Amino acid sequence: MKSRAFVSLFIAFMFIGMAVTGVMSYIWKYNERLSAFHVIFSLSFLTLALFHIFNNYKPLKTYLTK
């Protein structure tokens, strides 16, 4: 699997995990484990998104300069 597809797939998984844990945190009382999972998903999402931007810098630059 190419690194672009790999990173894109994991960004999608991290976003889903972040959304689900965020909704669960909103509905339920405070849960330390759930909050930890939400932070892990969020930091992983941010890291992978930055890597994705770095990995696709040239196509993004071309797209944004049009």
C-alpha cells in the first residue's frame, strides 16, 4: 500500500474515533479512560494530518496557486 493511501486511511479512522469519543464524552459523565482515548485519537489525527500535508505538499501547492 502506498504511503498516501495508508496515511489517508488512518486519518479517516482517527477522525471517526475522535468523533465517536467526543460524542460519548458529551453524552456520558466524565470518564478518564474515554478522555484519554479522545486525546490519543486527536493527537494521532493531528500528526497524521501534518504528515499528509507534508507528503502532498507539491500537489497542494499546485492546486492552491491556480
